[in-house]
Amino acid sequence: NPKYPPLVDRLFTWGKAQEGWLDAISAKVETIRTGSPISGQQRPATSFTEKRQRVLVVQYFISYYNYQSPACHEYYFYVESIRMLLKLGYSQIRVKLHPGTKKSRYYKKIADYYGFECDICSSGAFKEHVAWADFVIGPPTSGTMLESMGMGKPHYAVMLPPSSIDMTYLEGRQVFSDFESLGRALSEGCVADQGAFLNNFISCD
């Protein structure tokens, strides 16, 4: 807010994305890019592993600031992603629910109705779920996207329209808006270079 002076003179930033946000809010502070404390541990994925059967699907959790996104997107994302994966022949699918949502029974009931063969997990360290998977599918508004990419696993981001998310912060990141195009990318084995995008957030270099 230009009416109030900044509380700090200098801010250590993790990368270009954070500095872009500071510019967008007209922050009057000096920035020094230090990178994330864990940036040296990150290994961006550039290709698929030979075995591509284990898929981790992250719950489409609609953030409160995404006020244009209807609540039914969560249901649609779940049903259509699992349906697409089964059609493509993936046999090991794990759905990771957002911590604290307590929706295991809800997701299980939907899976039973459609006859989906998938594991629904509401607990366990996310790192362990990512380590199990060959690749991850989830919303780009979740911190799980950067975690997955940082562990060297291909991450396919899905943002269903309409949405109030400022997509400029996802510059350089392929984001799918429908499951038809995502299905084509999976069947063709396409993996976008995740290194540049990850670098914008945590400065791997």
C-alpha cells in the first residue's frame, strides 16, 4: 500500500516469481535474491522413467482466493482424471487428499459407484507418495506441484476454467485446461522441461 511505508528495508527472495509479485504490489523494498534453502536438493525432471504405471493424483483443492472456480470442479477433476488414466491403461493409481479435508468416504463412494480401481490416501508424508509415483497430476495452485517437480518427478498441472488465478505467475509452465489434451500428452510421453519454471520459484542455479 503506497500510503504506508514498508516495515523492512531489504527482503531476501527465493526467485523471480517472488520478485514479480513484489513489483505487482508496488513494494518499495530492496530485494536480494538468495534462493530457497533447499534449492540445491532439487532435481527437475526432463523425461519419463521407463516404467510408467504408478500415478499420483492430487486432490483438486479449490483455494479460497480462486473465487471463480465452482465447487463441482473437485468432483469433475477426480472423476475425469481417473477415467482418463484407466482408459489409457494405467493400473496403479493413488489419489492423495488434501490434509484435513476428511473426504475419504466421499471419494471412496464415488470410486465404488464408477468402479474405479484406485487407492485413496488421506495420510502419510507427501514426499513418500511422490517417491512411489512415476508422475503426478494435480492443480498448479497447490504447493505439491513444486514439491513434485523438486523431487524430479514429472508433474502435469491442470487448471479447469473458469478460474480467478493470475496465470502470469505460471509463465513458462504448461497448464492443461481439459483432460483430452492431457491424455494426448500422456499417451505421447510428453514431459515439459520443468527446470526453468522451478528456477523462477526457488533459484536452483
